[in-house]
Amino acid sequence: MKNLKFILGALLMGALVFSCSNDDDNNNDLTCEEAVEASANAAIAFNAATPAEKEERCNDYKDALQDQIDVCGDDSGALQDIIDSLGDCTLDQVTGVISVNYGFARTFETDITVTTAGNVRHVTAYDNASSDWISFDIQDGATGADVIENFTIHILTSDYQPLPDDEGRHFSSNISVNNANSIDGTFFGLVTSPTTGADVDLTSGVINPDL
């Protein structure tokens, strides 16, 4: 199966908003601005989807991109490239584990997926003994300290994310391998829930999915 491709809605809107000049040349009820917004929102929903939701939201995203092409045009071919990269919207399951300790050891080894858009990889993994999950983004091939982006860990009913270093907290990661076959690395530090304000101290985090 082909890897699904992921793109942040904000980036899509920013890169393509200037293509909105062909509203009068199509039969779609949407304006170009509305089509761009709809495809950006569909991209965000696709990124946030659980594995069970991924295929449906992928198809929704492809439909929104096609609407944008119909309304705004696609002179550069960038939108069609995204549609092509999404393929048939099936997920590649990968092996390996992501593990961490937050008062007790937790291993995320269920429904591990690595999806790619351009040079950004989006990694998601679930714990098979609970509803907890973990996700993050990383640039393809990036290694070294603190190259992980958009890190989120879901524990019980809350999402936890790193706070900026300038707020007196620190979350750290180090990626030693990032290639076509695997992503290996470590992570640790404080994360907080934006909704409850509660903190969790992550220790001994290990990243080791085999692609």
C-alpha cells in the first residue's frame, strides 16, 4: 500500500490562496476562497484523524482538493500532486514501538502509522491496553536534537503538549536515525494539558518504528 500524504491546512492555505482568481470560470457553487478554506480544514481533519477515521477523512480531503482545483485552477499542479500522493487512502501499518514512562511504563505499538507529505512525516501510535496515543511530525531525514514537531500525547481524556522553553519548561528529543527504513530516537520532559493545566513528566521515551 502507498503511504498517505499529510499536509497542514495552514500551509496549504498560505501556499495556494493566490490561485483564487478563476471564480467566474467554473460552475461550482463555492468561491475560490471558500474552496481553499474547505481544503485547508479537510487537511487539518485528516491530520487529526484516528486510524479508524483516516480513510474517510482522506477521501474527504481528496474531494475538497478536487473542488479547489475545479474552482481555483491548479496551474502549478501542486493540488493534483497531493491528490495523487494520497493514493487510494489506505494506511500502511508499520512495526516497531514507541515507549515512554509517565509514572508507569507505556508502550505504543498498535496502529502505528507513518504518513508523508512533501518532506514531512507524521507518526501516530496507539497503546493496545488503553485509549492513550502519541503523535508527532518530523522532517524527512532530519536527525539531531529537538527536530520533533507538534508532539502530542493523549493520556486518559486529555492531550498533553510541550510548552515553549521560554515558559520555564523543557521537552527534549533526539533523533539518531531517520531514513526510508526506520526512525530511531529518544524523548523526555514536561508536557501539559491546555484544557486542564495539568503537567506530566515524560521519562525514558523511545522511538523505534520500522518503516
